[in-house]
Amino acid sequence: MGKYTKDDILKQAHELAKMIADTEEVDFFKRAEAQINENQKVREMIASMKSLQKQAVNFQHYGKERALHLIEEKIDNLEKEIDEIPIVQEFKQSQVDVNDLLQLVASAISNKVTDEILISTEGDLLTGETGSKLRSGNSSCS
């Protein structure tokens, strides 16, 4: 019988989440987001973008191909313009950094669980075969 319950693990996950929320990466993300929200120009451009996207949905719905094409071009141009703004680039980079951190944590946990299973079953860390698999003779070297 295992020593830990799902609740124990979730409690630890919440602790880990608090730690992650208190990292430089998350701090930078929050600052970048705040800067975007406080920037009048960016806010206006995002509002224009949303309004263009609504129009595009209408044109698509009514099958107005030419109008849809023109509006999609406008959307693309506006998107490029928004992406060139330094604080937007910083924000996007901060999203990537936070994501990378979460991926790192997820794969560290996953790898460690696998290693612990192999160690506890006296398996082979190099081949990744558990002890029970090795003992039953299902190994790849037949």
C-alpha cells in the first residue's frame, strides 16, 4: 500500500505552484502584462483588432468573400504592428519563459517518477526496464 494519497500530492502541488508564482519569470510576466494594460496605444490597437475580428466573422457568415479577404489583410497588418511594440514582445517572451518553467517542472516530475519506479523494482535505469520485466525475461536482448 502506498504511503501517500492523491490529496497529499495535491497539497504538495499547491505548494509548488505557490513557489512557481513567486519566481522571477512570473514576476516579469505580471509586470509585462500590467504595462500592456496601462498602455493606451496598445489597448486601442487590441480593441481595433477585436472589432475587425467580429466583422470578419460576420463577412464569413454572409459569404462576403472579397470583404472578408480585405478585412483579414487589415487584421494581419494590425497584428504585425502590435507584435513590433517592445512591451508586447516582452510580454510574449515572458509567456514563453513561464511556459518553459512549467514544462521543466512537469518533465522533472515525470522523469523522477519513472526513475523511482525503476529503482524500487530493481530495474535498469539505462534501458528503462522495470525489475519485473527483467525477471520475467521479456527483455529486448533475447
